[in-house]
Amino acid sequence: MNWKIVLGLVGFILLVTLIGTGIYQFTVAEAKDREQTVVQEAETRLKKEIAPDEIKFEHVFNGETQYSVFTIQQDGEALRAFVPKKGKIETRRVADGMKIADVIQKAGNPANIVSAKYGFDQRALIEIVTKTKSGYDYSYYTYQEGSFLKRLRIN
């Protein structure tokens, strides 16, 4: 009788593991594959249109328009390249090579950060969303220097 219970539990664990793996493959893994495809297409387009000396992938921003963000070196100058699927590639000078991780560290307690993403609204932006006691803070920083722009609090 005990071997039937053990066999049933092992079978149940295997079934749950199999179902969990399948759900992961159809959701998270598929999304990562799609994002990787977008990045590869953007990098190919960047190499073709701008031909930088050096390319480093940073992030994919999924706002109104999807941008792949790269840090590039061209003629000895550091630039951020915002590559949409369609349309003009935008570049902005990077004075000090500011990384988003540095801006996040300056933004406050990392345990309260809900999300951090790159954006592009007339200029390169970093949006950091933090949870407060009564709601959320949306803080915006320049991507070039990491300087603070504005904060929006939603209660």
C-alpha cells in the first residue's frame, strides 16, 4: 500500500513539473525569444545604417514605440542608439557613459523598486517606479547624465 502512495506522489510531482515547464516555454521563453529576435534585427540595422566601431546592447524599451537601446562607439565618441523597428535611428551623446544600474543605485532603496526602463520622449529617459506606503512614485532621469528630471506620485 505504501508503494502506491509513493508512486502516486512521484507521478504527481512529475506531472506538475512537466506542466510548469510547458507553461514556462509558452510564456516566458517565447517572450525572450521574440525579444532576442528584435535585438538581432535592430543590431543588424544599426550595423548597416550607422556602421559603428563598437556596439553594446543595453535594453529593449516597450513603450508606444519599441526601441532597442545600444551603446555605440563611433569616431571615438560614445553614443546611445535608439533603434525602432521602423523609422529613423536616433542617437544621443553620452558624456560619461552613465549606466542604468548607477542611476538605480542613486534612486533610493532597491527593495522598493518595481520597475526600471529606458524610454524616449524628445530625449533619452530612464523611468524608475518605486512602491511607497500609499502608492507608487514614477521618477524620470536623463539617460545621458542620470540627472533627475521629475517625479510623479500616484496614491
